[in-house]
Amino acid sequence: MEKNHIHVFRTSVRNAYEINRLSHLLNSLTGDGGNWNFDLEDCDRILRIESTKGHSDQIQAIIKAEGFFIEELDD
């Protein structure tokens, strides 16, 4: 069984409409058993991804290609 990796990012995503725009991409990145969520209440509009696949660089490139700012936060 593969180990899940957790990535936490600061983003520029502002609302549910924008999350909906990204949902199919995030679902494809996390695959089966993966999980992702946004905390828009946080000042950094946190995206947290838990997945057995999807590397940080890959995640950032996809979100940036959709026109959003994204930066991984240190553990």
C-alpha cells in the first residue's frame, strides 16, 4: 500500500466558483483514495492535498496554468 503525501499551499483562490473550476483537475491529481480541500477562511486561502500521487511541482504547474497564484508552505 502506498503512503499518502500531504502538501499544503498558499493560493489566490477566493470562492466556491473558483474551487469548482479547479475540482476536476484536483480530483484527477489525487486519484483514488486522495483528498483535497480549501480553507478560504484562512488569510492564505490554504489548499491541502493528501494523495499517493501528484508531486508538488505538478500541482503548482496545473493551478498556475489556470491563472491562480500557488506556493507550497513549509512543514
